[in-house]
Amino acid sequence: MRTYETQIMAARRGRLTPEMEQVLRDEPLGRERLLADLAAGRTVIPANRLRGNRLAKGIGAGLRTKVNVNLGVSPDRSHEEAEMEKARLALGLGADALMDLSLSPDSAALRRRLLREIPLPMGTVPVYDAPWRFNRDFERLSVRQLFETVEAHAEDGVDFMTIHAGLTRSGIERLRARRRLTHVVSRGGALLLSWMEANRRENPFYEHFDRLLLLCARYDVTISLGDGLRPGSLHDAGDGAQIQELILLGELAERARAKGVQVMIEGPGHVPLHEIESQIQMAKKLTRNAPLYVLGPLVTDVAPGYDHVTSAIGGAWAAAAGADFLCYVTPAEHLRLPDLADVREGLLTARIAAHAGDIAKGVPGAREWDDAMSAARGALDWKRMEQRALDPEKVRAYRGGSPPADRQVCTMCGPMCAMKRSRAALCRNAGRNNRKTP
């Protein structure tokens, strides 16, 4: 099989690729730092070599915390145009990546259209697609068919793929030994668990990991090592099954780097707030600072309909502790396929969390954005406030829906506006003091 130079291989040779140059234009990072972090595996640039129309994004050390948007058709809701509309909305609202998680015979058409029309880096979970490609139950798929599905996604141009290679038979035994409240909540993890149990065999992606690496190196597909045993409830966070899998993911990440394959690690799902920092630090240590992609984490289990909020609380804490990539969660999480309004709410909430984490991490330029907004507020410059807002459209709608009599202020305080009064008082005193100066 012919080999190609991946981003990590190019970095080790000191060669800047076009994708690296784009990242350097978008991020406050120097050339040598980016090359060093890519070469060491602390940063990845998901960039399938077959795909041309892509906005390159760096994920990892010293960079802005990125946000991913999940979408895709399902057996109950298979409407390609609706998912394309979500993708276009996500692009316009500042998403950094998309994942197509389709579960449908129509998934290939949507995947190819997304890759063609939406320039964001795109990820998939190939095991979701495999039963539809071969029209058979997942448990009856062969190892060859599973790998053919991975290669089909790579040939389509997919930039990163979630592969649950760390879920092993020993992990299943550890799962049996401890009573979980939510068992296995990873869809990909549950599929592979059922395959292993039905066939009494080891996880094919673990057993044939070198084969996977050869395939990913050929296309420069970034592997997102999925956490098949991530906790789906606070009760299950940090148990032996989760930690054992994380240890294996760290070992697999080392093997990937050695073969010149970019790799990131997927992180926990539901974690109590006070345990998030220690989980992030442990994941970073066990994986030698591989980019960490967290699914939330959700900090409470009791808020269906508001899980975008529980996720943002955990996401901000995780980003501040060192997570590099947040997967958005919408208000529809645990309840239904999200609609356009859910996507908007979930993405903007996740972007707030990512930005809060960047401020805490000291990412250059993050705090300056807030200072510019505060300066506009101090000047009562509503136009500049709108321009600097994360969601200018919402600012316009709220202010336009409740117009004040005095256009300098808003209808919350009206003539009692603290900013206007304090500015006027300080200006008067400054004028008196100036007149007294000889």
C-alpha cells in the first residue's frame, strides 16, 4: 500500500502544510510551537488528503477550544434537507466541526453532500453505517465488512472518525463486576459490545489496530478514540471500566503516533462538577497530552430539556482544566432528534463554554474580546455591543422587542441606568476639577 505524508509526519520534518498555514492565520500561535505540538501529538489538524473544500482547524495545545456539532438522519426522521439546513446554520454560527451520526440507508448520500457543501472538518462513526451498507444485523457483520466501511468513509473524504478500539473483552468483564445505573450509553460502544458477545471474539478494532493505522495513514484520517464505556450518569463516573478503557486509549494513542497517524481522545459524558478537573488531568496524563474531545460533560442527570445548560457548565470547567474540543449538547439530548432551534441553542451555549475555558486557560485574544464588549457597554454604544456579541441576532431581537424611550439606555433600568448616571457624574466632577486647576 502506498504511503502518504500525514500532518504529523510533515511536522516532524519541519514542513508547513497548507492546512498548518491556515491554522497559523487563524490562531495566536507561532510556527515552531505549532510544528512541535503536531509532531508530539499534542495537536491535530483533521484533514483527509482527498478532501479539498475544507476550512482547516487545529485542535489541541495553545489553541482556541473548538466546538463540534452532531447531526444526521435516523430511522424515524430521515430528512436530508433538514440536516443540511442544520449544517448550514452551524457553519454560520461559528461551529468548528461537524459529525454526521446518521443511522439510515440514506446516510451515504447525506455524508457525501455534507463533505461537498460544508467546508468544516467532518467526522463520522463508521460502525453506525456498517449495518446499512451490508443490510444485515451488526452482530453478523464480518471484520472485513467493518474495515471496508471505515475505508469507504475515508475514500469519501471524512476527516476524523470515532473508533471505539479501547473497549475490550476484559473491559466488558470489569463492566459486569460493577453495577452501573446506565450500563453502556455509547452507541458505538454498545454495538461493538454486542458484536463481541455474539461472536465470542475480541474487539476487531483493538485486535487489528495496526490494520486500522495503515488505513488512516493512507488518507490522513484522524482517529478519535471513542470512550465506549464513558459514564452515562453521575453514579457511574470514574468507575474501573471507564478508567481501564482510558488507560488502553493512551496506549493506542502512542501506537498511532508511532505510525504517523493523528489521534485524539474522547472524554467522559456525565461527571459531577467537583470531579471534572481531576478526570481531565488524568486523561491528559494517561494519553501524554493528546487532544481531548469531551462529550459534555453533563454535571447533573435531572435536567432533560436543559441539558445544553448542564453540558455548558461542565464544558467550561473541562475546557479550563485542559480539554481541547467540546461536543455540543442540545436541549433535545436524551429526548428526541434536535430541530433547528435546538441546534442553535446548543451550539451557542457550547461556544460560551469554550470561550469561558479559553479565558481561564489564557488563550491569547480570548480576554480581549470581552474587554472590547465591556468598553462598548461603558460607552453605551449599542451598535458596537451588537457587533461584538456572540449572537448579534439575539441582541437585535431583544433590544428591538422592547425599545426604550431614551435610546441611550434599555428598558431594564430606564432613567435609573447606572452606566449613564455614573458616567455623567464623573464627567461633571472632572469638569469642576479642571476649572479649579490654575
